[in-house]
Amino acid sequence: MTVIEIDHSRTRAKAALQRTEADKGVLKKAGANRVAAHRISRVVPQAVSGRLRRIKWAILLLTLSIYYVTPFLRWDRGPNAPDQAILLDFAHGRLYAFFVEVWPQDLYIVTGLLILASVILILANALAGRVWCGFACPQTVWTDLFLLVERLIEGDRRQRLKNMDAPLSAVRVVQIGAKHTAWILISLLTGGTLIFYFTDAPSLVRALASGEASATALTWIAVFAGTTYGLAGFAREQVCTFMCPWPRLQGAIWDPEAFTVNYRDYRGEQRMSVKKAADLRARGEAAGDCVDCGLCVNVCPIGIDIREGPNFACINCGLCVDACDSVMTKLERPRGLIDFESWDNIERGRRGEPRATRLMRPKTVALTAIAVGLAAGLALLLATRATGALAVLHDRDPLAITLSDGSVRNAYTVKLLNKAQVTRHFTLAIQGIDAVMSIVGNDNGTPIAVEPDGSESLRVTLTMANPKDANVVFIARDETGGTVLSASDRFVVR
């Protein structure tokens, strides 16, 4: 039975001690304990190069480009609609995404999209664990960006560790000031861009440039900028480990067949130096490939040791894979000591059994089918939904009025909603009962005009000469005949 480690404080403490030993040539002996304490509370990852790191850079560039450019994309919706491709217009109760327009009455579509995203996330977890967290999560992307700035200004891990124990100097003051200035500028750009999704982006840019932006806009920019600055600059791995709920959920649905980052301990143990391993192999004795260099721990943005087994804090970024592969290449040993591998295959390797890849299994097939079904259903809903709505509300007090000639009258409030970007004229009729319909204020029966993106409320009475309880259907048809709306209610006698 596999046990997933939940508390990795022991891992971090051990990693801190290993880093201390590895950096004796850099740190002064008198300050080593204090620096080790710093490392326990804050992870200082080392830069690494390799295939997975290049993929992460490409995804970072792609996601940041999408985030910063999207608010400025235009989409023509007609003369009476905003032309921003993606706009969350909460002030008017509209969500726009290219050709899709979501009204408050269409929030079931948003709910469906959230469910679809959840299913895709669970499917990704069943295939490759927390691969979303390691490559495309906003926290990971902006943390990588902040770390890049930090390395460019202060140097790589060794230099930053050395700076932590060095006295403050003029050079360090300039470095710290430059780093935080760059972080704040990125944070302001990030916060400002997020606000662009809620209002017309070019207009807000002009308002910000001229100093005419509203206090509300400036406040929200400051809030989002401060959040970015704090989470990406300081919280970092604490967000992924303690603040985000996904690690706990991922631990609950952990799949031993998923290809996650794992250490092939059956190949790496026992750990020993290159020279000792060569001596043992020369005598025909077994020796592990792991040389215990600690590089896999040094490059980890979370600060864990993957060699201790599955850890809920691991974000599956694969940087330790690149680090270990680089060491194995230099030592002319096979790559893949740390790799994307299923835990079942790790256990098969321990037993000397061949690997088995089971990406297509009942769980993943079912999740894929659910995702495809949800996507198809949402596409069908979007393609067939009406560009208008009709709602009917029966008067409650009184429900019915008996007239002097014995006929019975019911009154209703009928609301016509026009979701199109042009004025439409509707003709109202009824089906299901033999009654006389009268629209208050519209005795001649002219079509009812409804403005673009607007609504009209009507007072309608139905009078039945031979009264009886029956269902009634209200029909609204526009002049072009292209849209027919209907709503049902009840005609009551008492």
C-alpha cells in the first residue's frame, strides 16, 4: 500500500541541512546556522536548463501574451454593443467572449463551463497529476517571472544565498531597490490589465495616462497589484502548499497510474559518490546511480526532495527532471533517474517487472467522454438559444375578477426581453383558451417595440365569456418571423 506524505516539514528541514553542506564553500561558517534557518522558511531555487524548462518558458510566454493582449482585441457586435472581444460588463449584467454574449438568464452556461473546466482538470490529474500547477497556473507563471527578475538582478541561487548572510552594502541596496521596483511595475501592469477585462481597455488606458481614471479603478488596480506582488514575490511556494486547495483535493484523487514526477529508487539507491560507485562496480557489487548531489532539491520551487517519495506539495513542474538528467549526462549514465513516471511503474521496477503504460483506462475514458459530452452540450445550447425571452407573471391579488355579465378576467404582467443589437417589434397572441386579450395602453394591437439590449413590461388582461380553469400559452413573434417566444401560465376562475 502506497502512503502519500502529507507533512513535508521533515523534507524541508533535511533539504536545508543538505544545502548548508553543499554550500560550505560559499557561506561563512559563523553564519551557516542562520542561513539554514532562512532556507527552512524560504525556498531559494536554483536556475536550471533543459527540455522541460524550455517548455515552461514557452508556456509562460504564451500565457502572459494572452493575458496582456486579450483585453485589446476587438470584436464587431454592431453599433449598439461594446467592441471588446472579451469583456466582463458587470455594470450592465453582460459577459462577452467574442461571438458569445451571456446574460444573467444564461448563467447556466457559465456554470456548465466551470463544470467542464473541473472535469478537464480532473482528467489532467488522472493523466499527469498536478501538471496544470507546474506549467500553467497563474501562481506558477508569475512566480517564474518574478524569479527571473530576481536572478537577473541578484544572481543565481549561490549568490543570493551569499547575499543573505552578507552585510548590507550600497550595491545590495541598489540591487534590492531595482528588484522590488521591477516587481512593483510588473504587479501594476498585471493589476491594470485585470481591470481592463471589466471595462473598455483603450478608454481606461487613456484615462490612466491623462490622470482621469476613477478612484474605483485605481483602488482595484492597487488591490490586484498588491496581491500579485505579495503572492509572486514573497508567498510563492506557500501558496502552492498551504493556500491553494488543489493539493488536498489532488491527494484525495491521487492516481498511481498517472505520470507524475517520481524518483526511480530501485535504480538510484544506494546513493554514493561517483568514485565509490565505480569501486563497487569494479568489484561486481551493486551501486546506485544517484550521487546525492542535491541538485534536484536545489532547483525545486517548492523545496521538497522528490527522492523521498510522492509528496502532495509537488507541483509536477519537472525541473528536478532536467537537473537530474544534466547530472546523469555528465556522468555518462542513463537519463531518467527522476522522470515523469507512474507510481505503479516505480513499484514494477522494484519487483524487476517491465513497465506498463495505461493512459487509456476506464477512468480516463469516462472523464474524456464526460468532457466531450459537456462541450458538445454547451456548443448546442449556444447555437440554439433564443435572442429574446418572454416571461409571464399572473396577478396574485386578486387572481380573478368576475364581471357583471358573468365573464371572468385574469391579469398578467408580460415582460419581453430583446437580446439582439437591433430594435425588434413583437406581436403578442395567446393559445390554449378562447379568451379576449387586451394590452393596457395598446388598444389598437400595434406591434410592441423593444429596444436593442432592452426589455418592455406589459399589462395584459384575458377575459373569458365561458370561464373555466385552463392552461394558457403566450406567444410573442417578431415582425420578421425569425424569433418566436413562448411562456405558459394558468387562467383561473376563482
